[in-house]
Amino acid sequence: MATTVYDVLNTINDNASAEYQTRVPQATQDNIVSVGNSILSYQATKNEFIDALVNRIAMTLVKNKSYTNPLAEFKNGMLEYGDSIEEVFIDIINAQTFNQDDAVDTLFKKNLPDVKTYFHKVNREDQYPVTISEKNLRRAFLSDRNMQDFISKVITSMYTSDAYDEFIHMKHLLFTHSDHMYPVKVSNVTNEATAKSFLEAIRSMGDKLSFLSNKYNPAGVYTSTSAEDLVIFMDTERKASIDVQALAQAFNISKADVNNRIIVLDDFGGLKNVQAIVCDKSLLMVYDVLFEMTNQYNPKGLYWNYFLTHWQLLSVSNFANVVIFYADGVLSVVVTGAETATQNSTVTLTATVTADTGISKDVNWFVDNATDSTTVISSAGVLTVGELETVGNILTVRAVSKFNNDEVGTLAITIV
């Protein structure tokens, strides 16, 4: 049953002080004006009413009608102490060959586990102010419609604004983390054939993620993701093109479970040509640090200023498996620089990557056909030619897209 204005007024009354209950009658369809007069005629009841409406009722009855963040289920609760989290992962242990002969020498040798840690800090501190004036409050008690508008426009607006901003912040986590996702190129899903191919790619990757591997997470730790822990992010267009029943069969789960596992987004926060992101449900790390309402009454201006304050830690786990399925993500890689070099010299090269918004433009550098082992190229694209490199030899420098290894730029450099 829908919550009415009278429910709100009477809930406040039921939880109010004895003095408030004595002065203010229970609200009905016929007495909202007299209820308003009873509240507004005494400053203490006005203050108690506003505080209850904003702090208690909005948190329960009203908030249920406001905008809900589609990614809220990935929040991890409240961070009770401090402003940071240390994320710890203990990697697998490398096996040692059994050798009875060295048992005495190795018995007390330390074998420390491979522990990897990341620190995540609070990075959102937002506040939402709203002013409730005496004039607007009096107008609200003229009718139940006015009161409903007052609650929706003044009170609910704070919670709606906060929930929407939280959603944008969480989508942005996917955007900023896209450089570190394992890329899989697929055809743009536009019809039954491409949808079928796309489902096959997701099913194959789902099977791969169930095995221990260090390929699919940025930290390079050995971990796995079971089918029940997989989450699929899709935009509305891709969701409409996918047969959910076929997706359920691909993962060998029920249709209902697939619907619970697919998170539909309006977009990927700026990422282009993304067909889906498949990840472990532990990928997003979002903790509330502070969520409270404070207020101050201005007797000169006859208004109340309320401030909804929301602090959060928003981050991404580098230990979580995450795969991005994309179509035509990196368009080209072009290497430019000097096409000749001398022995015992350095040459700085540039890789220009043309890519869609949000796609990593980083490359890995390689040099081929060198005759001197000291001829190397750095991660910054600086080629060092060895002093014994053969004159007349032609080196081939390659810049390989980190996002899509199929995209390669090359440059031939002749040693003169």
C-alpha cells in the first residue's frame, strides 16, 4: 500500500515528544489545515516536525520513492574507522622439489608468503544543501497535494541527487579501470548472428575464469572466479539484443539467476564500443564513510538550512578478474621518429595511438633483428643502439597496444 501524506504526518506524531502529541492531532483527509496550524503556531513543534521529516521520515518512507542507484548492490557497507582500506592478497606458493639431503639446512629457513597489498582512500566528500522556508512550510499545509509536492521537491531531491551522483561515480570506476581490464575483441552485437557469437565468447571466458590464472586481473595474482560470482555489465542496447535464455544456457544456470547477474547500464561512463564487462563481483570497492544530515535554523530569515553529507571510498580491486568485450576499440598505432641511427647512440621514438574514449593508449615496445645484445628499447620508447650493432642492419621497432595486442605500429631503422 502506497505511503500517503497522512501516513507521514501520523508517523511523525507517533514518534514525537509528549508535548508535540498534545498540541498536534492525528492527521486525516479533513484536518490537514488544522494540523498545520497546530504545528506552525509553536516554534518547538515546528522544529521537531522539520527535524523528524528530514532526518527520520525521509530516510525511510520518502527515500523509498526517490531514485535508486542501479549499482547500489555492489556497495560494501560502512567503513567504521579511518579513511583508508588495505586490501591484501596472498598469492599461490611456488612448489619446491623435495630433497631429503638438504633437510637440515632448509628446516629453519624462512619461506615468506607472496603477499600483495593495495591501499584505497576516501575520495568522495559531497554535500547537498536545501533550504526550507517558513513560507513554503505554511503553503505545504494548505492541502495534501501541496504537502506531497513539498516532500517530493524539497526533501526527496537531496536523496535523489546523492543516489544519482553515487551511480555516476561508480560508473566512472569502470571507465578509469578499463585500461587494466583483459580485452577480448568481438563483433558489434547488432543481430542474431553477432549476438550468438558474442554469447559464445562470454561462455568461453566464463569457463576460463573458473580456473586459477594470473592473466585476468591487473595485479597478476593467481585467482579464479566461479560462475555464481560472475557479474555481467551490459548497456540497454546490448541487453535488448541478447537472448537471456541462451545466456542462461551458456552459463548453465537458470534464467532468473541470469537476470540477477546482468547489470544493465545506460552507458559505460564514456567508454565506446563496449559490448559487455564480465567480472568478479568483488571488483567494485565502495564504502560509506559518512552519511548524515545536519541543520541550522536562521531566525532572522525564518528558514532552516539542511545539509546531507556523504563521504565515500570508491575504488576498484586490482585482485579481481575483469574482462572487457569490445568492438574496434583501438583504431591504429603509428610509430614515428628517426629512420637512421648510429652505433652506440640513443633514439627517442613516439607511438601515436588512435583509440576510442576511455581505451588505454599505452603500448609495449619491442625491437627485432638486433645483432648486438645491448641494443634494447625502454618502456618509454627510447632505443639504445649497441656499439657493436652491424652497420647496414635494419632494426624493426614495434609498439604493441596494451589494450589490443593485434594493433601494432612498426618503424624500420637503418644503422649507418
